[in-house]
Amino acid sequence: MARALDLPETAKALDRYGRRASAVVTGGCVLFVPAAGVALVAPGKPWADDLIGALVALGVLVLGAGAGSWFLARRMRRVLGSGAWSAHAAVAVRSMRTTETVVLRSPAGDGLWPLEVVAVRQRYEPLRPGPDGVMWWCGDPTRGGVLAPPGGGALLWTRPVKHRRARRRIVEQAARTGLLGRAAPVQPQVRDLVPPVTGPVTATVPAPRVSLVEPPESDTSGAPTYARLAAHAGRQAVARPRTGTRRPEADVRVVAWWRVRSLRRAAGVGRVLMALAFCAATAVAAVLRPEGGGLMKLFLVAMVALAALAYSGHRLLTSGIPAVRLMARAAHSPVPAPRRYVLLHDPQDGVPVLVVFAAHGGPHDLPEGLLPLVAPGTAKHPWLGLPSDPAGTVELRGWRDFSADGLPVVVARFEGRALWPAGPYRPAGGAEGAALLARLAPPMSPPALQEEDSAPRAAL
């Protein structure tokens, strides 16, 4: 295929990464301004020295983090601008070390590449290899490169594991998962679309070139039929761990929304309570602490806590509460709409998605819509509480309210409990729906497709 940076999703993701890095650098530089102002207004004062030291230390820390991210953005741009995406079977290896490790199988299928992820854990977790075990790679495994979920819409910088003993241990652990025996994933390809020229040609002008990812021409079964998606969901369900049970929660049809655990979490009530507790703890520490030089550092902590409280409170009032009220109204809808579903996960951010089909039909039906869901489980086991069957029937309620982009708000009910949406109900025929379907079930090699023909019949 052509350069990885020619893919629009990759270019957008790299621009977002660069903008975040520039914003962090700017924030670090801004912190030096009040430090200089305090030094001019109150030179030599003990409290001023403590405040200046805290501001300078925080500014250096933020500036260093932003500069590191900006440097990685430059390296990503060079690698993505000179290389192409390739799809690899991948597995995440857990370790007691601070860095996360991903192991890729080489294109020849006879070697493993252990790579360290250069990212904070909170950013890496949604992008780690999912049940499909396929990741895109661009770079040199001996020097480092860019890792992304299928589609190239989120980027992680990785570097090779340097220590020999650590490499051997990680490779052995990945080999025990069966990584070397997995089927080879279909490689991303780029087609250059040249619009036809109409009318008389008076000059030779190069036509614009648009890069699109598409399955190989030999893959003739790329349509997202119920049979194909159900088989794909069955493979994900086998790889998905099912440990523990989910605590039951109140029914929003008989209680107020703030008494439903999932809706409180979706609205952001927990973030506001944590910010309040942080502010209260800071206030208590300020009262109990004897007066001294450390009081200014405590004041800075209090300012951070108040900023977090203001931000989380604003999010709760402007977006959180209105969103959960729409969900509660949809759940109160008296007329259910039964539909068939296939439960998949979005490899780009890990969000579970219900692919909805007509209530009655056959294995070759195409989907009607897509409904992203809020993972109802815990942080360690987010899939707890979702349907155990990868394909089946579900009730949809709602269609009375619409989101800001004009799409309906729908709530799914399965076995008497609500599955809360992470976004509006999106028709499968639109451009965004087609892009999401391509991420949920990417095309596979012909042998795997032949095995699919009989696999989904049990689900049907």
C-alpha cells in the first residue's frame, strides 16, 4: 500500500496527537509567568519563595511531558510518512514493570517482535489488542515504530525491548498464547481513485488522488451479513474472559435516574464526588497544618482541586445530566421493538457495539443500525453484564428523542436489564456506520471465510 500517512484517519490522529503535545508545552510555559510575577511583587518573602518553587517545579514537569510528546509526534510523522501499514497478529503481555508490552508476529509468521508501548496506562488500555488480536504496525522492529488498532485512527509509539532476558521471557509468554499458530490477517491495501474526465480535454492535468482502505479484490465476501458478523462475534466471545458476576442495579422505570448505578457513572457523578472529597481533604489539611512555608504548596493543591471540581461540575451540568435524562426517557418507552443483534467490540476504543438486524430474516441479511454501549462491568472486567450470547434477540426502546446530530436515542433491554448507550443509534447505511462496520469486522483471508459459512448456524 502507499504511505501510512496517506490514510485520512491516520493523518487526523497524528494531528490530534501533535495538538495535544503543543497544548501541554504551552501550559508548562504559562506556569512560569505567575512565578515571575510573584518574584517581582514579593521578592525575598518566605511564602513567595515557596510559591515560586512550586510553580517552577510544576512548570518544568509539564513542559518536559509536553516536549517528550512533541518529540514523539515528530518521530511518528517521519515513520508514517516513509512507511506503510501492515497487519499483524498481536497479543498484550502483562508485566509487573511500569511499561506495557505488545508482541507482534512477523510477516513471515516465524518470529515474534516484543515492543514496549511509550504511553501512559490510561491511554494504552483502550487501544490494547482485543479479542481479535490484530494490530497495525508501521516502522522498524529493531528501532521502533507506530502501533495502531485496525483502521489507523489512534496511534501509539513503541520501541523494542532492549534487555535480552526480558525479551526472552516476553516472547515465551506470548508463544504460550498460541500467537505463532494464528491465521495471517488480511493486509490493508490502498486504492487510488481517479475521477473520470468528462468533456473535451484541453490540457493534461493530474487528477486528484484519494486514498481509501479496502479489502483485496480476491475477498468476495466482504459484506457485513448476519452470518459473517455472528461468526466473528463468536470468536471474540471465546477469547473474552468471563470471570465474576455483576451486581444488580435499580430499574430506572421505577426509581429516579440518580439511583441507578450505571446512569450515575455515565453522568459523571463519581468525578464530581471525588473532586469534592479532594477539596475537603485539602481544606482539612490546611486547618490542621501549622503555619509554615509549606502552606503555599497546599494552596496550589487546593487550586488544582477547585479546578477539577469546576471542570467536572460543568461537564455534569451541561452534558452528563441531559444525556442520562434522554436515556431514562427512552427506557420508559412503552412499546418495545424486538431485533436480532450481534455483539462486537470496536478495536479503536474498546467500546462494545450492538449490530442490529431485522427481527425476522436469514443469515445473509444486512444490518439496520449500530448501537454503541457503555460497558456495564468493572474497570478490570468491563464486559460483565453484557449478553453472554454473541448473537440473539434484544428489545430496543426509544426513538422519541434525538441527539445534537439528529440521530435517535435508543436503549436496549436484555433479559430484564437495560444496556445503556454510549452514543445515538446510527443507521448502518451511512458513511460513519459503514466505517464502524469495517472496524468491527475487517475482511479476512479466504480460508477463514470458508470456515465461517457453517460456524454461525449454531447462533442462528
